[in-house]
Amino acid sequence: MTDEKTIGSKIKAWRAKKDMTQDELAKKADIPYPTLAKIESGAVQNPSIETVIKISVGLEVSIDNLIK
């Protein structure tokens, strides 16, 4: 991926657009809060596709919006 935006920064941006806290998104996406925090902070650079799908559902955006 040549784009400088990481998946974590994209998730964070979408979450801000939707006016959600990390805790709200973690609950809506049915993933552990620490997992979401690590992805957004860049500590986890390549989350599993299952996790990305859950986050996209939680944010109500397509997976393409997170990975492209």
C-alpha cells in the first residue's frame, strides 16, 4: 500500500466522522476495546480480516473505505 494513511488512522477518522468513542465502536463492532485502541494507535498494523469486517460493520462503512 503506497498510501501513507494506515488502516488505524482511517478507522479513527471514520469513527470521528460518526461521532463515536473507541469504547462505543468496540462494543458495536463486538471486538475488545484494547484491540481497537492498538489498531488505531498503529501498534497493530495488520489486523485480521475478521476484525476489519467487524469494524466496518460497526462503523457502517464498506471495507473498501478502510483498506483503500
